[in-house]
Amino acid sequence: MRILQINSERGWRGGERQTLLTSLGLRERGHEVEVLVRAGGVLETRAQSEGLRTHAMNTTAEFGVWLARHGQSYDVLHVQTANVLAWALLAKPLHRRPVVFSRRTSFPIRGFSGFSRLKWGCTDVRIAISEAAATAMREMGLSVQIIPSAVPPVEPNASRVQEFILREKLAGHRLVGTAAALSPEKDPVTLIHAAAKVCATYPDVIFVHWGAEGAAAEAARLAIHDLGLEGRYRLLGFEVGVEQLFAALTVFVMASRHEALGSSVLDAMAQSVPVVATNAGGLKELLADGRGLLSEPGDAGGLAAHIVELLSQPERRLNMATHGLHEVQTRYGVEAMVEQYERLYLRAASSR
């Protein structure tokens, strides 16, 4: 099959990683895969470095024009980002190819939902990465298939971890960390308030926060200053391959208010790091049955109590980390994800 993966994001988050993993996995299975991307984005660079053919657009409208002209060259078009879906569907009378859409968010649909219902209803196949991400579509009476995101195996790199610890002067400290953009839905301010409570209990603990800038960055920096956490809560920015540094952590924490699945949580579980999180969206699916500790979104005290609980109980940390690693290995492998997509594409192409 000739398959076109479509992703219009400039940055590099879970959806972009999954787009690349899917493309590479399908290519290994003998399919011809190309990627339609945002010009100058991280995905364009990474896809090209892997030898994938890319087509780069500057605006979402350009995505639609390109699909109208060239979409008929493919057997399946897979839209991985919501903001370009309408353009792919508007171009459908010209390309006449099945459109597959993956929903990677769990945000509730507020206000007039008719446009979302119309868009989703016009797709040939709908995918959600978790039950939480599928809820809005199902409430509209639409069928959805669940295909969770996958976690690629990451080789340990002790020298990189040691270099990080030396560079940031973290030797002798226990680290609690997160990897999340400084955006409102990730709620860094609540996490910073939780960190203040933990740091007051444990003087040897430092929080490290990897993630790109976002709309909550100024509020996060203000909270760090007001709580006197300079040096105890480190904003380290975006880092390529950050999951390789998770081995330095004693506890991983995620404070999201909305989370369709939680790729960073999966990465932490894959690195045998115990997880504390909110029960937002897909996080409660990932961390059910003792695979992590959950509190309500916005509850800084609850997050802090769970972090303290794990910091004080090494045997429990080990048991939770072992349980989490087993879950990732059995349910979230790349090969299993790609196989599901391949079967789905074959059905969509044959029914055209």
C-alpha cells in the first residue's frame, strides 16, 4: 500500500513521535509511506533523517490544496492532527481516498459540537488512543477503534545520565521529575505547589521539569519565585530523547488537567520509574490496578502526599515500577500498534 501520514504540528510531542513510529513500522512491513508535515517542524527533520519522503506545508490551507492535487496517489490518508482534518475532508471529492483520523486529546467538546460531529462523521475510520479520547465521539453515536500509543525501547545510557547530573549539580539529591510543556492543560503551577510541600519535608529532593515553553510558563516561573523554590524546582526546557534521562529519577509525576493517554508516563514506566499523576483522562487507565498513584486534577496536596509516600517507601517504589514496566511491555509495544494500523488500513483501502 501507499500510505500518507499527515501531521501539522511544528513541535515534538507524543503525537509526532507516534506518527514517526507508525511510518517507520509500516515501512518495515513493506509499505510505501510518505509524510505530509509542517515546514520547518521537528517531525520534518526527524522523518527526513530516517529516509522518509516528506512534503512540507506552511499553513493548514496548504495541506488541503496539496491533498486535493496529490491525495489520489495514495491508498490511505491518515490524519494525525485535528487542525488539518477539515481540509483533508474538503479535498476528499478530488482525492477520493479513505481518510483515517486519530484523536489524541481528551478535551471535552464545549459549546456547539455540530462541526466536530460533522467532521468526525465524514471520516472513514476513527481511532482514539484511549477510552478517554474516545468518549466525545461515542457520545455522538460514532464508532471508534482504540489503538493506544506505543513506547519504543530505549537503550540505557548511564554516561548521559551521569553527564546530566554533573551538569545540573544534582549529585547527592533525589530527583522527582516530569516532562510536560508549560501549558495550562499540563498544570505546572499545581505541580510547583506540590513540590513546595515535598521540599519542605525532604531537603534532599529536587524537582526537574523538562518541557517546551507554553501559555503557563510565566505563571510557573512566578510560582517558583513566590514559593522560594529557586534551585529546588528546575525548568530545564525541551530536551531531545529526554526519556533516556528518566533513569535519574526516583519518582515521575504528571499533574495534567487533561491527558488523552500520557506518553511521558509510558516512557517513565518503560524506564522502571514509579509514577504519581492525576486521574485525568487516560492517565487513570494507564495507572489502574496499582500501576501508579492518582489524585484529583488541581490537588497539590494530594500529589505531594503521594510523592512523599513513594519517597518514603523504597519497596513499594520497586513493586510499582516492576508492575508498570510489565504493563508497558505487554500492551504498548510498537510492533503491536503498527500491526493494528496495518489491518485497519487494509480494510479501509479494500472497502473503497
